[in-house]
Amino acid sequence: MSTPVIHVSQEVQDAVRENRPVVALESTIFTHGLPRPRNLDVALEAEAGLRAQGVTPATIGVFNGVPTVGLSTEQITELSNTDKIAKASLRDLPVVRALGIHGGTTVAATAFLAHHAGVKVFSTGGLGGVHHGASETFDESADMTTLAQIPILVISAGVKSILDIPATLERFETLNIPVIGYGTTKYPGFYVTDSGFSIGYSVDTPEEAAAVVNARDELGLPQSVLLANPVAADKQLPPEQLDDILTRAWAEADKQGISGNASTPFLLDFIQKDTKGLSLDVNVEVYRGNVALGGLVATALTR
Ligand code: PSU
Ligand code: MN
């Protein structure tokens, strides 16, 4: 028997086959998005939270070149402590595979691998999107174009506040990717409850979200459904503070010539330092909420 190129853990295989709820989780959030040692705590807490809901977690990443759906605790621990680990988006998978190295998978790569394993729900923090100045730099996350081709449900708190949000929403429209708010038609702004931009639809229950996913599948449409779950208003970053921080973060990135896939980690790190860790608490809170909602929708989808 040959070893499959993509490794799906036995636990995830069993849960998918038996129609039990599974939620996919990305690894870039703990390999690049969050500082040590909090990154590992957050990754393991997300898994524990899902298990407490009766949901199987499928943390996804690349371990020694093997794209893996359902990393073990030991593997998550090693990835979260690896210096200069690759940030693996979809285009990087063949490279990290061939080189046999570790990689933290972005939303794009995670969605691809989750769908390959038959997992229908994927919870993350913030999606990649259109960066400011993209009309000149062309810096648009492959998350968007990938999600246009992968039929999965992605739960996020919107796109990261560091992005050009209206441009990102326009791209989602062009790419036929539905964006639905959870209990709101105000598009969340990751660190803040309301980005200031509106979206067309909202659902109020996990069952309604599951119904949208089922309708997408019945129609045979190939794209992801995006469920945008806002952080609670009393847990958000003070909105008036955010605008000022973002202006300085962009200016600093410009000054240091940061570009490409280094932009997101740089900007997130700048905001973390500037808010003395407060943005980190919000980031973790946002993620927690999305993981819990993912568990509820995955459960609703099994009924
Ligand atoms: N949200 C966070 N931290 C992160 C990311 C999102 O709070 O590190 C990651 C996700 O994995 C997302 C990626 O897919 O950033 C987007 O990177 P880029 O813009 O280079 O495509
Ligand atoms: Mn980019």
C-alpha cells in the first residue's frame, strides 16, 4: 500500500465517514499570527473547546512535508515552536511537500486540505483579502480566489482590519462568494464588531447557516460560503483607537519596505506591540467565538 500524499488522521476519517461533526482549523494562526507561548495555548484550547462540544477538531498543517488533516498534539506543539517555518498557502504546498519541511497552512491551503478530507466547516480568525494599495502592488490574498473554488463553510470575524475592506467585499462579489453575517448585516472588522460596511444577508441560528450550505451543495455551486461572526461589542478593540493604529502600522510597513506574504504577520505584530497585547486578547477572543460557532454549525449539518 502506498502512503497517500495527504495524511488524514484516523480520528478525522472516522468522524467524516460516520457523519459526525468535524471542524477544520488552520495553522498559520499559531505558526505566524500569534506569538509564543500563547500560540500553542490557543491552538490546543480551540481543539479542547470543540471536543467539549462533541465535535472532532481537524487542525491542518504541513508536517515534514506531509499535508496533514488532524495534526496530533505533539505535531501542533512542534509546529508552534519551529523558527522560520514556511507560511504555506495553496501554491506552496507542492514546494513544502517536495522539500519535506514544516509549514503553517493559510486559509487557502487549509480549505483545500479540509475539503479533500470531506470536512465541511472551517473556523478561523480573519480571512486574507485585498491589501491597501493593491491596485498598484497587486497584493490580494489567494484566500479569496481559492475560496471561490472550494465548497466549504468558512467562519471568520471578517477580514483583518489591516486590509482594504470594501475592496475585499467587491472581490467576494466578483468571485461569487456569498458573505453572510451571523446575527448582523454589518460586516465585522475582526478586532471590531462593525467594520462600517454592510453585507446583504444575515442568519440567526446554526441551522440557518447549515441550510445555506446545503442549498449551495444542492445547486452544485463550487464556492465557499463565508459566515462572518462579529466579536462581542464589550470585547472589541476600542474602534476610535484602531484607526490611528492602522494608519501608523501601514506607514511603518511602507517605511520598512514590507511586502508580499510578510505583510500580514508584520502588521498584526505591529498592532500587538502598539496595543501592549490588547489586540492579542481580542484576536484570541475572536477566534474562540468562531471555533465555538463552527462546532454548532458542524453539528447542525449532521442532522
Ligand atoms: N488572521 C490572523 N492571523 C493570521 C492570518 C489570519 O489573525 O496569521 C493568516 C491566515 O492564515 C490567512 C493569511 O489565510 O493570514 C493570509 O495571508 P496573505 O494575506 O499573505 O494571503
Ligand atoms: Mn499577499
